[in-house]
Amino acid sequence: MTTETQATTAEQAEANKTQLGVGARELVVLISSVMALMAVGLDLVLPGFDEIREAFDLGEGSNRTGQIITFYFFGMAGAQLVWGPLADRYGRKPVLYAGITIYMIGAAASALAPSFEALLGARVIWGVGAAGARVVATAIIRDRFVGERMAKAMSQIMAVFVLVPIVAPSFGALILAVAPWQAVFWFCVGWAAIIAIWSLRLRETLDPAHVRPLSLGQVGRSYLEVSRIPVTVAYTFASVCLQVVFTLYLASSELIISEIFDRGDQFPIVFGVIAIGFGVSAVINSRLVERYGIPSMVRAALIAATVGSALLVAIALAGGGQPSFWLFMPVTGFTLSTFMLMMPNMNTAAMTPVGHIAGAASAFTSAIRIGVGAAIAGVLNSLIKDSVTPFAVVMLAMVLIASLIVAWVRTQPETQSATP
């Protein structure tokens, strides 16, 4: 790198810090931590499923604990349709603080829940708060970046973000070793408070020229505008397929590893090792997406995912639904890791044409992805009892549907101008 290039880069970094209040690296870590609020509310609680079953008399090995995951996603999905327009009207930071406040209320209510039904209700509230943080995080990145630069930034953020599923189950198990399951939820309250204090350093990123009036008519027109962009809609529904698999994995992973494979004491380790693959894929994507482009990265990842999920079905069927742990879980980890080569890129491609309504677009596309994904995964989770075959078949089916959608996008004449 020449002296002139280094000077230019330093000037850009200083300009970005002046505009945002934080440097580029701190921005990545901060936004990753904001997004991690969502993941902490998911991954940290997984080791506590056994204690929750016992506390609420759900029965040993009950798959009802999967509802703790899906109800959280339901809260996230619906709330984003509200948070998005609010973020476009009042700015990113007010929505972030409102979301964190509701997040803390939901987490505290979950810890105090007197029944399993009350716990599920509190999880919906918790998800509503997490949605605010999720919408703001995506909108801030879209405020600052576009195209492959946005995909690279999102991949860098995801690389930090995936540290949560690597560490959270083990940390949750550590908490459970010295305290009851409610302590995990109280930890989430404290984590949210730390993020709120840290984010005081961040300046508002919403361009005043992009402030939109808040009215039902305007909100409806914004969502209608998003729904009329074929590339945005197509990539959103392709990502729904991936979300179904991710949600099903989160909801059933404890049951699969602890009950079907009888490795409950190893669950945090297995879950964390698979999550490492997510991080590696995110780093790879951040390095390659600018060189090869979003469409090429998505197509290559879909091919790998198709091969992996087809192999997973074969392994499951050959093992009568209870195959070798050492065959099934590594292939599961590999296939899920390919999703990290697709999700940031699909999200970027969906958001690229709608930068002028980034908050509403982020909310609309994410609500569809998470809401539909959680609804489908919630139904399919009931099929996973003593066999991993349903999980493998669902993964293959969703990957194939996503492949068909992406192939359709390539045939559209507007793809060249609407997709980076």
C-alpha cells in the first residue's frame, strides 16, 4: 500500500468516525453486539430446556420446549413491521433504546413466569424488543454501505455475531451449574443494559433527506413499494427457506443431541463447534464477495448446500432415523455453514434497490423471513421425536426451493440493474 493510499484510507476512517462517533472496527463490533441481543435470547437458554421441562411438568424429552424458540421469533416478526417505519421517522437510536427496554422487560417477565404459557407470552414480548435492535442494526449498515460493500460489512458483522452461538450454550450451562434456569434470563437483562450504555457513543445515521412521515397510508405505500420489486421479494422468500432450517435447528438441536443421540452433557460443545463453521463461512464470504459478486457466491453455496443436505438424507435413512452421530452432525454442520455464504448476500441483494426506505424494507423483508420461517419450523418441529430423518428431509426440500427461486431471479430482465 502506497503512502498516498494509506493517507486516503486514514482520512476516510477519520471522516467515518466523525460522522458516526465511532471508528469502523468499533462500529462492526457494536452492531454485532446489537444483533447479538437476538442471539443471546435464543442460544443462551438452550441448555436450560431440561430444567424448564421439569419446572413446568412438560415431560421428559418433550419437544414443546421448541416453542420457546418459535414464540420468540413470532414476536420478532410482527414487531419489525412497526419498528421499521418508526426507525425511518424518528431515527435509528430512539428505536434502538425502545427495543432494548422492551427486550429487558420480556427477559425479566420470562424469568418470573409462573407457568409455561406465561413463559411463552413473555417470550413474545422479548422477541418484540429484539426486533427493534435487529431492524436498527440492518438499517444502520444500509445507511452507510451499498452493494458488495454492504455484503462485506454484513459478513464481518456476522463473523463477530456468530461468537454468540459458539460461547452462549457453554456459558448458559455454566450459569445453570450454579443457579436455576431463571438466572440465564436475568443475565440477558444485564447484557441488554450494557449494550444500551455502549450505544450512546453512536451518532444517528438516518439521513434527514430520508426521513419519512409516519402514517398508516405512508407505511402501507412503503411496504407496497417493497412488495412490487421482484428481486427484493424473490431473495426474501429464498431466505425464508434458509430461515426455516435455521429455526428448526435451533428449536430441535437440544432434543436431537441430548435425546436422540444421548449426548446431553456434550450439547454446549457440539452446538459451539457447529457454530464455529458459521463464523468461518462468514469470514470467507467477507473476503470473496467483493471479488466474485453476490450472484456467484449464492449459486456456489446453493450447490454445496444441495450436496450436503442430500447426503444428510441418505445418512439418516441408512441409519433408520438414528444414524451415527459422527456422520450426521458433521454433515449437518457443513451444510448449515453454507447458509452463511447465502444469508448475508441474499439480504443485501434484497435491500439494494430500497435504500431510500431502508428501515421499512428491512422490517418488511425480515418480518416475512422470520415470521414465515418460524411458523413453518414450528409445525415441522413436532415431527422430530425419536428420528433425525424429518430434519434432514426438511433441509433438502428448503434448499431445493431456494435454488429454484434464485434460478428464477436470474431470468428476470431487471436483475442486472436491481442486483449488485
